Amino acid sequence: MIRLFLRERLSWILFFVISQLLVLLIGYLDIGIHFNSVLYMVFITSLFFSVFLVVRYHKETRFYRALKRHSQPFDLTTIPEADSPFEEMTSEMIQKQNEVYKTQLDHLHTRVEREKDDTLSWIHEVKTPLTTLQLIIERVDNHALKGQLMYEWLRVHLLLDQKLHQKRIPFMHNDLFIEKTDLETLMFEEIKALKLWCMQKGIGFDVNLHVTEVLTDAKWFGFIARQLLSNAVKYSEASDVMIESFIEDERCVLTIADQGRGIDAKDVPRIFDQGFTNTIAHFDQTATGMGLYLAKQVTDSLHITIDVTSRLGEGTMFTLTFPKENDFDEIAGM
């Protein structure tokens, strides 16, 4: 701040220095004036000017130093009162701009809420004919046709589910309910939803849950499991998906491993990025790049650590590490 103040007052300082040099020149050239007296006068005025600069520095920068420390853009109570006309003008401009931003933010918030409500309403309306379509498909006698129809129906269902949770995630802290959840029941419900797809692709499940109860939000964790299981089925053929839970370092760990096409090592760090699919099968039009991205956002909110290990052509394993019980105090305070 000192450097900025000196730069701001540089023209005044140069004017003073030049005027003092001019006085010294006159004292040196005019034999009628004692030069020592001129030196003494220059010294005294320079001393007073230095003190003046120090005083003015503290007075003139007080307001701007407070602005620099100001960290709450819409809280004007921490801004000090202005002492000078320029400070008053600055303060008034900040207040006016703040009011404009708050108005724009309120309009934007209202618009986002309206769009979210409209989208959620549309998704719920679409689910009604989708449920009817499922009942119709179940009455189809041709098993091959039935399997194909159920696969396409499931794709639509999962995409709608993704969109539904994508709209809810920014507000999920209002929807969290942490409780003891039956992990076995939850996982088998998600597996059951993929039954016909798995039968069509010849995929089975090897479930070995040493821990059958975890502390989490059942609805949101169900969404995570749905994304990981559907990915495992989608990228596997005629193999088993292994699901296991155990205790490690006083934490519950759940692993979901498939024997599918795997992920290239260079793609692993990017799989949780929004919109990223892969670089090996970039032509795959069924991939949206949203499932793992949304799952990562939910795991972060639930304080669940998600890790992935994979080898191309050999399969992929996702590891979910649940927090300890006392870690949920932080989630409850969100």
C-alpha cells in the first residue's frame, strides 16, 4: 500500500523536490542570501514534508486498506465511513453497484429455481408413461424383442434419473438424511433393476458383503451405486461383477469390480470430469460423460472417498470408503 500511495502522490513529491532544488539554486547564486540559512530552511521544510507524508498516508489509505481487506461482496457494514469527497464518491458507487448485483443475483436465483422446478416437474411427468411402457414391455412374449425393448427402456430411465439428480445436487444439502442403511438390501434393489439388461448380456453378480449396514443417505447413495453398477454392466460382456464390503482402518469399504473393457491409464485421472467419455472408444455415442461426474459430486457431499483402479482390457474396480461415524457431524452442519 505504501508503494501505491507514493505512486499516487508522485507528482506532488516531484513538485516539492524540484521547488527545494530551485530554492537551493537561488541561494547558491544570490550572494545576498546566506547559503547556510537556505540549507537550514530546506532541511526544516523537508522534515515537515516527510512527517506530512506519513500522516497523510495513514489518513488517506485507511479507507482503501479497509476495502482491500473486505471479503464479503454484499456486506457493506465492514466498509468504514468516508472522510473525503473522493472516498464518499467511491463508497456511493460501491453501494449502487452492490444493489445492482444483488438485484441481478435475485433475478438469476429466481430463474434458476423456476427452471429447476420446471425440469423436475417434466421428469416426473415423463416417468408416468415410462412406467406404463414398462408394463407393456413385460407383456411381450418374444423374449429377444422383450430384452431389446427393456434395454432401451432402461437407457431412457437411467438418463432421466441422471437429469433428475443433476438438478437436485446443487440443493442436496437440504435433502440429506443420514441414517443406518441396509447396504445389502440397497445393492440388491439396484441389481434387480438391471436384471433384464444383465440377462441379455450374460452378466452375473458375485456379492460378498461382510459389512451389511452403513451410515449414509440411502437415496443419494443409491444413486451412486446405480451409476457404478450400470457402468459395470454397460462395459462388460458375459462376466461377473464382484461386489464386496469390509472394514479397513475402522472405515467401511465397498468395492465394485467388473471384468469389462477397462480404462486406459491416461484416461483414469479424467473419468470424473464433466462430459469426459474416453479416448479409446470415442465413437461411443451412448456415453454421456455425466454418470461418474455426478457420482463424484454426491460422494464428496456424503464425505465418501471414491477411487478407481483399472487395466485396459481387464476390467475396472471402484472403491468407496465411508467416513467414520463422528465425521458425519460436519455433514449435519452443512
